[in-house]
Amino acid sequence: MSLHWSTIQAILQGQPIPPVPAADILISHLCTDSRAVAADGYSLFVALRTPQRDGHTYLMHAYAQGIRHFVVATDAGAQLPPDAHVVPVPHTLTALHQLAIAVRQLFAGPVIGITGSNGKTIVKEWLHQVLSPDYSICRSPRSYNSQVGVPLSVWQLQPQHGLALFEAGISTMGEMEPLQRIIQPTWGIFVTLGAAHDEGFPSRARKLLEKWKLFEGCSKVFCRIDDAMVHAQATTSGVLLVSWGFAPEAQYRLLHMDLQGHTTVVTLLHKQVELKFVIPFTDEASVENALHVAIVGLEMQVALDTLQQRLLTLHALTMRLEWVKGLHHSLLLNDSYSYDLTSLQIALHHLRQQAGHQPMMAILSDLPAQDTAQAYEEVAGLLVQHHIRVLAGIGPNMLTYSHLFAARGIAVHPFASTHDFLLRFHRQLLAHTTVLIKGGRAFGFEKIVQQLQQLQHQTVLELHLTALAHNLNVYRSRLQASTGIMVMLKAFGYGSTDAELGRWLQHRGVQYLAVAYADEGVALRQGGVHLPIMVMNPDPDSFAQMVAHRLEPELYSFEVLQAFEEFATAHGLTAYPVHLKLDTGMHRLGFVPEQLAALTEKMTTAQALRVMTVFTHLVAAEAPEQDAFTQAQASAFEACTQALAQALPYPFLRHAANTAAIARHPHLHYDMVRLGIGLFGVANAADSNLNLQPVSRLYTTVAQVKQVAAGQSVGYGRKALLQRPSTIATVRIGYADGYRRQLGNGVGFMYLNGHQAPVLGNVCMDMTMLDVTDLPPVQPGDRVEVFGEHISVNDLARLCHTIPYEIMTGISRRVKRVLVEE
Ligand SMILES: *Cc1c(COP(=O)(O)O)cnc(C)c1O
């Protein structure tokens, strides 16, 4: 939508500075992140405050991007150049909501609001697929469903739209009412009620009640009523319900769901008529989501056979953005999400944030269903705005319009087709760049991603950044606002990856990183990480490297201290940041309390060094039976740091708590905590109530499926003698990848096609055999979960008689790492 500056000022009832001029400008873009999108003279920047960041610190950055219109908090004392137009308001988030409400009120068409725990985005996207032949649809981009995402989504409403689909997501009490006021849905859809965000609510029932507030004023609410709690809520809330499910009273009553090959045939009974749908999925969640879409389609009067045809074209959505290492030290951003200008903007924003100062390029196909010069002008404009100077454009329209890109100073390499690109593209162009790969489905860009990535191995360790952000927030919510977080990225982030993760963390309000060895710190720096980094095992041979890369050593003995001080002095360094480790009971590294007097004296005179932090490590923070020992460690630590604080002429930070202590010992957080394994979603039994999400997920694929007769054996040493005719799936992971041999012979299992399959016989070096006799049909290429959503790292560790740390760090380097953002 576009609103005049004078209208905006009237909606917000703020006094603009300076007063609105006669030439009243039309604002067409809203922006809350100065690094983001479409920043120009027609954009309005709303400075939001979140626990992680204050938008007011980015005002000048936004100004430098060309933005001249701002909504700021009255108390922020914002100073902007005289040609900036500013409306000060008491609360900027409320102002954003007010603007969205005003825009919503200008829209007269139907609006479908979607909420629930899982499936909101899929249902929204599929509804869009099914209804877009009949309507011009405005929908939330990706999963923009938060207090900020919803207003930004609603702002996109345009006069030509005939239908809007918005999702609403909440994580705590009181959040739905504002979203309801913005969306004002005419119809509502309630998708599943699950465990997501339970921690933000007094109970599951209260969460449901809160979510249901979205439907205030709806003339119809679609809801599956097989869950007893949802059923009760739906039938007592007084809305006009369109219910479905196995429940006998459902208006669309499910009679059967029959698996047929790779489809599910669903029979519904509605007003005494049997309706049959073929859904192109076999997993329960997708079938449920597709049925929501089918029933909404029916209620929107889509003809039955048309609806059936459209349902068959639904495809599993990869909502995700994937980061993977590419050829020639590049980093590839694979965004296979549906391709339009909005999703391109979002992808470019992610690209730029992750790239830092590294060069960027884009590999883009023709825009689906757009062939006007204007559309390609817009693409070119977006590329320029995001400082992308190199484009490989694929498709007939990209060929036709390549001059438009060239005219904007973009080095454009046009290709007629994906095939042409794969033949002719100079891989050298990728060297050290961050690359966006985004194309319409018809262009088959999977092939491009496959060929440009560094590792081809089908066994993949996925790191789910959405889960990582969730876990970080879980731990952050346990801390006082003034307590910092040091993230432990030793062993390349617990076996995950190196620089990408560090770069990602530095946008998330983390104060410090720590690594075990200097090499790991150097890798982070080379990847563009500028946060302070502590190195826990500084080897004298690595001092020069460390100083060159501003890595800060942990000093744990007089030998290391002496050596580093001499090095620093010899190189003319002053007040070089260092960290002191005290041994209060671990008996691994560290100064013991008896050495404290000597240490204090030494540090007061060491001009070359400056103590940034003093810390100790708790040995059994997770164990209630060791709490007395933990307390003794803390007391010793406090005594020592007090003595140091008295002697040193400057302040330093204190830290002791690892993951387990963050949850269990809030009084031992001190100035900073050291978050390790918990960030990756692996909690021990003591803090299983934190609702962490698994970050590291290991997948492989099926190489071959075989029928083997009873009496035959499988694998080395004939360890598995078959008692029955069996179906065996051989998968592409073995002990050389980190899948341990202890897991052979029925000890371990993997998860595929919705079921667990036990390991048969011995684990081989590169392969493992699974017994899939009892599973729905398995095919070569099927994806197999080794651990992740259905099998936890903890489960696997238990089966191997080890700890999750060892499983995670044991995944070998030949396994491809992919960062996934959903
Ligand atoms: C590994 C480590 C941590 C983090 O431990 P988690 O249990 O993974 O949270 C904290 N401090 C030090 C000194 C460590 O070596």
C-alpha cells in the first residue's frame, strides 16, 4: 500500500518535524531494518526496539541509504539531518500496528487469517497455489507472522487484490489481540495445536484460548476437531464453525485415508455426499494441511474436479534458505522458495547480512509469469540496492532484458537455459563470493546447486538456524538483561561448521565467542567474524597468528602468561586483551587459588596485557548431588576474583556458567555465561523442560533397496541372519562419517518414511543396511534421518554409551554442512 506522509502523520497523531511540506510525498515502503530492502526516498523507517537491538542506533545508516522519513520513539532523542522528516511517537511498535490497521481498513475483500502451532505457512502457501487462478492474492511473505511480520505483511495489500491470506504466530500471552486488530480476518483457519511455544503460556489450554482470539469477528472458522482440547474450544467459542475430522459430528467427516503408492486417497462425508480426494503426499502432516486447503477450496466454491486437479499439483514446500559451501571458496545461498519480487528482496537481505564485506553475486532465472521490462527494471534496482554487481541471468527474458542490468552497472552474464548455464558458466567467477541462487521451479535450479557446491556427498549435517535462534532466546530469557553470552564454538562449533555460524551469531547480540585452538579462531576471522574471540589453548607457536587476527588468549599458567607477555612486549603491544582461567576443582587448566597472590602481583605490573575476563569452569553443574561441590567452586572463584578486582586498576568481567549451570544455577551467572551444547538443542535430563529444538540434524539417502530371502545373511561377518524374507535398504553413511560401529546389529535405528528402521548387521565404513521390511515402500534416493527431529543426539549417545558431545564432534569433515533457515 502507499500512504501520504500527511496521512501517516495523521494516523499516528504525532507532530512531524518539520511540518508536512506542501509537496506531500507518497510512502510506498515500510522498513524496520536499515540493512534491508527498498531503502529510498519513498521508504519509511520505523525504529523498533527489541531485546536484541534498538532500531534507533541504525537511523543514520538508514539515512545514508537514502531514507528520509522516520518514525522514532519520543524518548530516543533522535538526531537526524535537517532534510529528514520525523514523527516522534510514544511506542514505535504500536505506531507500526496503527499504520497496518489503517491499511487493512482500506481493503474490502475477504481476508483469511491462519493460526495454530504447525503448518500455518504451508497451508497459506498451498491455499495461494490452489486459489491463485481465481483471485489476485496478497499473502504474508514466507512466515512473516510476528508482531513485526504481520504489519509488514498487511502493508503489502494493494487495491487490485481480491483476497488476502495472513498468518499469525504468537509466543506468549497478550500477543494475539494486536494481531487480530491488524488482520481482522473474515475467515479463520486453525491448524494443529502442538507443543511449540508452550513455555510462553501458563498451560496448553490457555495457549489455545489466546490463539483463538484471532477469530474474533470471523464469519467462518475452519478447524479439525479430532483433538479433544481443540474440539472443546471450537464448539464452545460461538463462532460459525466449519469442522472436519474423524469425529462423527464433523461437517466434513473423514471416513478413510488410504495409502496408495505415493498418494493418500481421502474419503470425506459432507451433507450425506461422499467426496474423494487424491492427495499427493503420504505423511500425516502434509495430508492434514492439504485437507485444510481442500475444505477451504470447497467452501470458496471451487468446482470439485478443478480442486482435485489443483491439489495434485501441490508440492512439498521448501520454505527454507540453505547455506552451503561452494566451489572456489564461495558460499551459496540456495533459496528454492517460490520466486517473486518480495521473496527476492528477502533473500537479498539475508545474502547481504551474511556476506558482510565479501563480494556478492546472484544467479537468477526469469521471474515466473512476468515478462515486462518494468519487472526486470525492478529486479535490477533491487540488485543495485543490495550492492550486487554480478548477475548470471538464466532464461529468455533475462536474455532479452540483459541490457537493463548492464545499464545499472551490473556485470551481467546471460544464459538461455539452465543447461546452457551449466555448460558455459565460468566457475572462477564464484571465487570468494557469497552467491544467491534463486529460480522458478521450471528452471530446475537444484542442478545448479548440486554442481556448484563443494561436497557432493549425500550425507548432510543440517544446522537449523531457526532452532538455533529459538534456543538462544530460551537461554537469554534465563539471564538478567545485563548478563552477557559467550558462545563456545570449540571443535568448529561442536562439529557443526565454522565461520558461517560465527557470522550468523554476531547478528544475534552475542558478546563473545570462544574456540579451543587458534586455528579455529583464524577460520572465524577469515570468514568475516569480528566479535571478540577467546582462545582456550593458546600455543606459543600460534601467538603471532593470534595477534594478527586479534584473538584473545586464555592464560592458565605462569608459563603461558610469561610466554605471552614476553611476546606482547617484544611486539610493542599494550593492554592486549587476555583472559585468566582459575582452577577451582576441574584440575585441567587454570591457576589454583594458592597461586593467586603471585598472579595478582604479576598482572598489576604487566603493561602489555589487560585482563578482559576472569573465569572458572564448573565440573558438575548438571548434577544435583554435586551441588555442594559446585557451591564450593563458586565460593573459591568469588574469593579469587575479589582479590584480583582489588588489585587491578581497571574492571573485568567474571564468568563460570556452562549450559547446565545457566539453567540450574541462576546465582552463578555473574557477568557472562558460556553457552555451549544447549545452543545446539541438546539438553541433559536436568533441563529437559526448556523446550529446546534440535539444531544439528544428520540425514543420508537410500542407495539401494533389495529383497533378500530368509536364511541369507547381510553384511560383513554374516552377523545378521535373516529369519524372514526381508527388504533391506542400504544407506550412504558409515563409521567413517561418524556413524558408530556400536550401532550395528539392531542397536541403532534410523528414521525414514515416517517410521523407524533398525540397523541390520555390522555398520560398514561408508554404508549401513537397514531392515525396512515393515515400512511403507522405500525407494533409492529416499531421505533418511540419522538424528534430528525423531531421533535425538541424546538417544544415539545413550546407545553408544557415550555423551552427546562425542557424537556431535565425531561427524567427519566429509559430511556436507548446510545451514538452514526456515
Ligand atoms: C566447553 C566449555 C563450555 C561449554 O560447555 P557446555 O556444557 O557445552 O555448555 C564452557 N566453558 C568451558 C571452559 C568449556 O570448555
